[in-house]
Amino acid sequence: MLRSTARFWRRAPQLCKRQVFTRDFTIAIDGPAASGKSSTARAVAQELGFGYIDSGSIYRCATLLALRNNMAGDIDEHWPDLINLIGKAGVEIKIQSSSNHSLSAVAAKTGRLVVPNVQVLLDGEDVSNDIRTPEVNRLVAKVASDGGVRSAVLDIQRSLAASADTKVTETQGSGKESNAIPGGVVMDGRDVGTTVFPNAELKIYLDASAMARAIRRWDEMNSQWKKKQTEEAAGKQESKGDSSVPVGYPSVEDIARELEQRDYADINRQHSPLRIAPDAVVIDNTNLTFEQQVYSITDLARERMGLQRKYDDI
């Protein structure tokens, strides 16, 4: 089981500034919203036995704090208060795989990769679904644009990456020590390769068309809504049999427009804008399967670690 647990408190940024953290191998995965960064990064981390940090979840927790504390209406007046709340909050990111087998073994049986589940806790509360609501989606770009927020999160990101757990993984062969995959971490975000880890050994920029990303986001939201309806029905021991989307649910076209607005905000923000690092490998996954992009990145990482490629024949 791959498990990455990270927790930070108010003093974490100060501690991080006094220490320099390094890992043997760092994979930075950047890209626009809904390009598949998080699921891809989790799958790559599981296959390589690396730790994983979802940097976007930290910004989403900050956004949820703003919403819950009625700061959304005039957020520009509340930056110091919000940064203070972030510093006081306890955030945990837990990654747990559903199998002890490698992704390739699972794929051989099902034809599809199994992505490890991620759980995000805010002061002990599971907010994994709460941080991915339409309300959070609309405000998170604004929160992430503030320099003070980004500075606080930057220290947290580096600290969490240094403490993320890894497991020993070896290549097929003689099992000599030289064949062992070094300890590493995979982090996804929008400025990981340009700001958080500019010296990362492998930088990936995932991209896709706005419509392709909108369809994925709608499917994700609809899946979460149906799961919630099923759980509520089970709790009441009854089901009304209504599987239609709720009133006011955004359409794919609405989501595409929101994503384009988010792209514009991310690219044009003053602090750490979304950029393609000069040494990044750009992967447009509009027409790629999930497995294809995961295997491609895994093999790129293996090559740069001096290991044999694994998925050329898949």
C-alpha cells in the first residue's frame, strides 16, 4: 500500500525556510485545470513507488476556508485573515492504493489502471468532495492568485514533498542494488516545474482541449453527485429512483467556459503564472487514453533514472 500522509501547522513555513529539502528524484507535473494532472500523478507515483503531493488540494482547502468564513464576497479585503486561517488549519493528504500489485498487473486483468484514492482532511474533517464543488471551482483561481497565499503554500509544498513516504521498488532482473528505483516524489500543480521545484529531474506539462477537459470535469462531478445520492438513499433505506442531474447543475458548455476563464486567470496572474517550463516534456492528452499517458511518463522517469523502459510493448 502506498500511503503519503502530510500534515502542517502554523509553524511549518518557518521551519521550512530554515531547511533545504531534497529527494533523489522529483517529477513535476503541471498543466491547466482538468487536464488529468492529479489522477496521472497518483498513478505514476504508485507505479514507481514514489510519494505523492496534490498541491491543488492545498489551494482548494484555502478556498474552502474562505467560503466557510464568509470571505468570498469581498475576498480582496480578507487576504491577511485568510492567510492567518491557512496557517492555523491542519491539513492532511492521504494517498492509499487499492492493491499491493503494480498498476501493470491490475491493467493486465482489467485493461484499465486503478488510480489510488486521495483523502484530504481539513482540521480532521474529510473535505475530499467539499473542495471540488462548483463554488470552490469558481473561487480557487482568485485565491491562488494572491502572492501571500502562494508564498505560504510554497513552503508547505516543499515540506510535504520532503516528508512524503516512498516504498522500495526494483526493476525486473537480477535484483541488484543498482536496479532499485531511488526514493522520489510526484507533485502536480500549475507552477511545480517553474517555481516549486525548478530543478526537478523530470518536468511534464499535461494539456488538452477545453472541451475535452470540460467533459472529464462534468463526468467527475456527476459521478460524485450520483454517489452522494446513493449514499443518502441507502441511509434512508429508500430510493426515489431519480438519476437526473440536480437543478442548476452546470452543463459541459458552462464548464468549458469556466475552464477557459480559469486558464486566462492562471496564465495572466502576477505571481507564479501558469507556464510551460523550457525543459518540460509537453503531452497533449486530448486523444490519449489514461493508460497511455501514465505509461509514457513512467517510462520517461525510468529512462532518466538510468533504468530500462517497461511499457514499450503495451
